[in-house]
Amino acid sequence: MIPPGFLPAAPASADGRYRLLFVHAHPDDESIVSGATMSYFARSGAEVTLLTSTRGELGEVIPDELKHLEQGLPNSVRDGGQGLARVRAAELEQAAAALGVKQRYFLGEGLALSPGSTDTVYRDSGMSWGPDGRAQASATVLPGSFSRAPLEEVAAHTAALIRALRPDVVVTYAPDGGYGHPDHVRTHQMTIAAVELAAAAGDSRSAAWNVPLTHAILSDRPEQPHDPAAPVFWIDGDLAAKREAMRAHQTQIVVEEDRFALSDLVFRPLTGREGFQLFRVALTPFGFQPVNPLAKTPPAKRTFVDWLGYTSSAVFAGVLVAALGTMLHSRTSAIGSWQAPWGALLALLLLASSMILLRAWSRSVSMALVLGIISYATCVMFSFPHGQVALIMGDLPGSLWLYGIAVVLLLFMVQALISTWFKAVKRRPRV
């Protein structure tokens, strides 16, 4: 059963089928971290597509009879990894068949090629292990390696595929690539940039497409905890299909019934339960909102029209709150010989709540202050006599309402200054 929120409420395609695009760095990645989910959707009638960035030319090799294909060993074939690439591409074909995935592409060819570009093969960048146990860039990164390719170039290829497929969901790695491999990190950067690019005006052959939901694959490493600010989805997929797909990658994986090992030959549990986290939601055809606050891609910039809308709303809300508060402020209740000015207190609560809501909506303290200033200016006008009496008198309720607005404004400004100071201290580099 698919958890609510992983898919949009309804598919965008006319045939009623959901479309999902999974973007991975090397052959075997798709099976290890998302194979059960891919197979589940493919066999449920969804259209599942796989995009692979490289052919894994520099991967380590497990079987002795194929060890000569691994680059950098004394007896290896000096072909730059082309032999291993051919074997791994064949393994990927077999794995995709086991998962039921009928559409797959390598970056830089077929539909994953930007208009006007020539076919390009992006090589495995290689990696080394850092002192913290995480992957890092190799000491030597060869020309043509994926991680060295211009981001705008590879993102344009991926955007072309997105526009052609029009997926409801795109799935790729988290910003750190799961465990730090430079090709995984670049695949994340490429995919997020492509999602934004695909939503912009397309070429004459394909219209723009605004991907509804983008998910990041959860890392199983203990130093990568789940981000509590974004929804997490656990999918119990097709374990049998995942097992067969992983077996197809014989150069990279050893598979037993309920466990598997990579080139380090350290066995890990084999499970069909895979985790994903909501990363981005399409808000409008013109911009996106990152869901994950750890994301390195900023939210869409707000335009002049956005700010005009916020300001107009603040002015209108300020006049409305002033009018409602003035109508309410004179209400009192007798407590012994004292008249409790509950109306003025309720009017001030209405003002503060409106400022808080506007600040949350506009993500701007300035807009909340505009609302308060407009309310105060309007109430000052109400305090001038019109005819025999003024709408706001100089009694306790009137004074509490009129001067209380100034106090609320002052508290908002102090809070904004304190918040700005804390942010500046937090950003200050430590020595």
C-alpha cells in the first residue's frame, strides 16, 4: 500500500496512469536503494522510467573471472573502463527487466539529450574513502567524468527527458548523495536543477512541465538522520523482484536469500522496505518551494507582483482590523465596581493574530509591521471627533486599544531585531 502523499492526488496523464522517473548515478544503484519500489509501481500499472548518469566504468569488481575489468589493478585491461561499462550496461538491462521497468535511458542519449546536442557518454568519476568513512572525490578525476560536467549541460539533458515524460513524481538522492559519492551528489544537483528548468518555457518540440512531487531517497547510514521537517514515506515493495535485479549486477553485488554484500563483502540485510522523503513540491508554474530545509537549492525568488500582493493585503487587513477592533473595543463587563475592558483586549488579540498570520504567509516581518502601522494610523483617525463624538474615546477602553496597538508594534520590532541578531551570530564563522 502506498502511503498518502507519495503520489499526487490524481495522475496528470490522460490514460490515468501515474508516471514516475527514478534518477540514479550508476548501474546497480537503482536496484539497491529503490528496486522494490520501482518494481511495485511497474507491476501495478504505473509507467516507471529509469535514468542512469554513468555506466560505472570505475567500479570495483567482485568475481575473480571478471576482476581484469577493474581499473587500476596490476593485471587489469587498460581500456579506461570501457569493458566494464559494457558488462555493467548489460547487467542493468537484465536488472531493469527483473524490475519490470521498460523505459530506461543513459544520460546524454535518446530522450535524455537536450535539443541540438550530440550524444555524450558521461564517465564514472570514481571515488575514494575519506577518514570519516564517507565517500569523497578520487585523487584523479578524468576528463569526461560526470562530476566534472557543467551542471547546466547535464541538467538540460535531464530537463528534456522530464518534459518528454511529464512524470508525476521524480525520485533521486538527497543533497549528500546518500554516502558522499561525487556522482551521487552531482546526480542530486542535476535532477533538482532539471526539475526547475523543465518548468520553464520549453523548446518547440516539448512544452514545459512542472513536476508535482520530488522525493529524496533516505540514506541508511546512521550519521544521516531523517529530517523532521519533511514527510517520510516507507514503501514495502516487491522484494523478490529486487533480489533478482540485484543478482543481475554480479560484478557489484553478492546476493543470498535475505542478505547481500558489495565489494567489501560485508553482508547487510536485504529488504523490500525502502524510505523516501518529500523534497520539493511544485507550487506554481513559475516557482518551487523546497520542503527540506537542508536543501542547498534556495526557494524561488519573489517578484515585484508578489510583493505588491503582500503589501495590498497588509493595507487591506490593517484597515479591516482597525475597523473591527474599534467596533469591539468599547465592550466591558462589570467586576464589582470596575468595568473590565475585555473588548479592547480582544481587539488587540485580533491585531496580533493578524500580524502573525500575515508574517507566516508572506515570510516577511515587514509586511506584518505594515499591517500594524496601517491599523494604528486608521485608529488615530477614528480618535478624532466627527460631529459630537469620536469613535475612540479617551477612556480606559479607548486608551487601551489605541496605545495597545503601539505596544504590539513595538514588541514585533523587538522580536525582529532579536531574531536578526541570533541569525547573524549563528552564521558567524567559528575559530
